[in-house]
Amino acid sequence: MKAEAVQFLRNLKENPKIISHNDADGICSLAILLHYLNKKGINANYELTEVPIKHVNKESTMIFLDISLDNALRFASEITLVIDHHLFDKRPDMPFYNPRETDEKSYIPASYLIYEVCSELEDMEEVKWIACAGIIGDKGDKNSEICKKFVDSLDDYENLSLVSDHIFSADLVDNIDGDYKALEIVKNAKSAKELLHDPYLSECYDEVQKELSNYKNKLEREDKIIFVEVESRYNIKSIIASRLLDKNKNIIVVAYSTYNDAYNISLRTNTDINLGAISKKVAGLCGGDGGGHEKAAGAKVSKSKFPVFREEFVSEVEKCA
Ligand SMILES: [Mn+2]
């Protein structure tokens, strides 16, 4: 519950180690928390990480942002706070804030949650734009009335959405190095407009936009599922998938790209099907990894198992119909 997170931050004495997801929501969440800690004169170590987490260095006080509970628990220490919005099985025996605890269907990105928690203790108004960019990065404004109102209150949607795209572009172009660079820029910028003038982020954004007009793809449709193979030097498949959703009602997009001898798969939908659950199950059947949210999930399976993945995926979707 929110009160547990507020109390944890209020009583924080030791410098925490913060672990945050390396997407726009995670990067913005981390920037907001660091802004709060800076106001309080508290230093923090931090790491941005992919999920599933491969490795992080544990410290005695840990804070996890935008990291699903199963991942956080593997690296939790005695004093740990988890602020997250992914589905989970059972609430842990530690300070924990995830709105799904009381409403399983709720979808409120971590940037909103950490902003809300810190705002109980400090005036955070000057980083509200960062919270909005993080929310947009996870499509919170499209899936939650609370988030939509919050984003609308700044009346600057176009710039805020560009901020989110700029952060994501740094990730696409430079991977984890780009994530850390983007974090520094977000931390130091005073406004969305100022961030959009940053030369590094502008260059990454332009590069990705150029690629989006040049990439090769192969589309196949099976009932309401669109399979699209994306060939690009950048991992732009989630953008391609989102664009297909914008143009088609009631569909599921399975966008995949080669990654060594495997396929990395992005799954997106505007139906009520729970893709996170299906991808976890189906990728598991193929010896791969899968998981995520209901409407946005991911998976990785070996190329030789992809036909099985595809077949099982279609049959799981049919079961839901
Ligand atoms: Mn998130």
C-alpha cells in the first residue's frame, strides 16, 4: 500500500541502493526518486537493469522501481521497498506498493506511483513532467483514467510524448549506455522543452525516426493476430507493433526480430486478452522466457522453436475467444 512506501522513505536512514527498469517508465521513476533523495540530502547508488534481472549487487537497503516482484525478491535484502505495477501472485512480507493489490485490473506506471509517494513528503511539482513522460512511455495515459487526468493537467502532451520517445531512442541506439545517458539528461533538465534540445537525445531520436522509414518487414495475418518480422539494426519492433495497433481495432501483434540464434518477440494488443500470462506459458513450453503486462508483453525463444511458439500462441489466443 502507498502508506508503507511513504513510511519507508520517511524513515530512510541509510543510503539505499535503487534498482530500476531500463525503460522510459523505469528511467523516469529513478530520476524522480533521486530528485526526492537529493532534496533530503540522502545519497544513493543505483542501477538500471533489464528484466529478467541477470545480476545486481545487493546492499543492505534496497529500493526496486518498476521491477516485477518475482525479480525483485531474488535480490531483496532485509530492508527493501518495492514500488511496481506488474501483476504478482502473493504480496511479500516487506514494504510494497502496487495498486494491483487492491485492484488487479489497475494499470498505473511506476513513474506515477513514485511521484505520488514522494509528493506526500516533499513538493515534487518541478518533476511532474518527468512523471508524465514515464507514464506515457508505458501507455499509462491510455489505460488508466487517473493517469490520463494527471498527464492532461500539464496540457503539454506533444512534448511529453516526445520526451518519452527520446528516452526510448537512446535505449534503441546505445542500449544500456544510452539508458544511463538518458537518465543523466532527464535528471539535469528543468523541463520537457529543455530536454528536447539535448543534442545527444535529439541525435538518437532522429536516427530512430530515419530507421522507421527504412526498415524491412514481413507481415502475415492469422485471424486477429498479425505476425510481423522486423529486420532492422535497431530494436524498433515495439514501435512497429504500437503503430499497427493504432491502425487496427481488436488485434494482437506479434513482432519479432533475430537476436543471435533466437527471436526476440514483442507482443501488443488492444483486445482484453492477457498477453503477459500467455507469453509466459507459451515461451516456457518452448524453453524460452516470456512475461509482461496484459497488453504489452515480451518473449525470447530459439529460432528452431519459433514455429512451436507460433502454433501454441495461436491456440492459446483461440482458447480466450
Ligand atoms: Mn513500467
